[in-house]
Amino acid sequence: MSDLPRDMVHNPTGFRHPGEQGLPYEDVYIQTADNFKLHGWFIRSERSRDVPTIVYFHENAGNIGTRISFLKYYYRRIPSNLLLVAYRGYSRSEGTPTEAGIQQDAKAIMSYIFSRDDIDRNKVFVHGRSLGGAVSVYALTAGGFDSKVAGVILENTFTGIEEMAGHIFPKLKLLIPFLLKNHWSSLKSIGKLSSPTLLSLIHISEPTRQAEISYAVFCLKKK
């Protein structure tokens, strides 16, 4: 279990909302198809219609406040609009996190960004890190948004939860398929991506090895 708090109210100053780090933002609330309300932030550039818009699908642990420094780095280095929305059960979003539920969230988040009229919809990029990489792959392939985005960044994601669990608990490998509630089998879908894709490997670990496998499968299916 992570020691990071689930709600931003418990974060130190500077990590409760983007305004504490000088970022211009608005609270956004998105209704999912199964009637849960998600909360997140839209950081809007002064030239919002001229710059790219990046949808960031976050990692598993903690709350979206713990990602503010990353958003600030993005915003300062790359003129852009940024959308970060907490999955259900995270931060101030309603519900309980499940694979099927977060898949609904991903589609709702993507539908929301393409509904905004203050951005260039031809310059929407998706960036998913770790769990967010799996969420991104789902949103673009099963969610039907692959043809709409300008590109996708998958950072230190994994091939699937089953493979990850098998590496961490090798003695339980035969039982894992029966114990898992969530699977996130990205390896089955990553080859379907047609949008320009950057797979980023940050450090040597099992997720990095799985990201390399994902990249190899992606390349093979493009031949």
C-alpha cells in the first residue's frame, strides 16, 4: 500500500491545487456514462487555441496534487494546455476504482477534452505514465480516440497486471490469473495504435522490461 494520501487536503502547501505553484487553472467536473462525477484540473495557456493540449493519465498511488510539480515542469518547458483528472475513487472523484470503472473514466475524459472550444482539437496529445499508460492504450483503442489524437506518450507502462504480479510473486504465478480482479492487458491492444507513439523508458525495473516488450510488439505489428 502507498503512504501517499488519496485526498489533496492532506497534502503540504504547494501540492493542494496548481494555483499554489503559480499555475493558471480551473476545476473541471466530468460526468461518466455510469453517473460518477470526476474531478480534475485544466491548466490553460494564454494562447490556448495555438498550443498543443496534453491529457495526462496518472499513475496509481497518491492523489493528483502529487503531480503538480510535473505539470509545472511541463507547462514551463512546453507551451501547452494540460488536463489532469483523477480516476474514480482517487482524490475528489466519486466512486471506487476498478478496471471497468476507470475505462469508463478514460472515455469520459477524452470526450470532455474534445468538447472544449477553447483549444485546437487537432493538437491533442495523450501522456500516460505507469497505470496511466494502460489507461491511455484503452482510451485510444477500445475508446475510439486513436484517430483523433496527434500523438501519445507511454511512459514506464506495463504489458499487463498478470505479468507484473507474476514477476513480483513468482511462487504464486499459477494462481495469479484466478486472484486478479484487474488485468489491464495492454499487450493485446498496443499494436492497434495508429497515432504517432513515443514509448519512454526511465529506469531499469520490471516495468521497464515490460515497456520494452510492449515496444517490440508495437513495432512488429506495424510491419
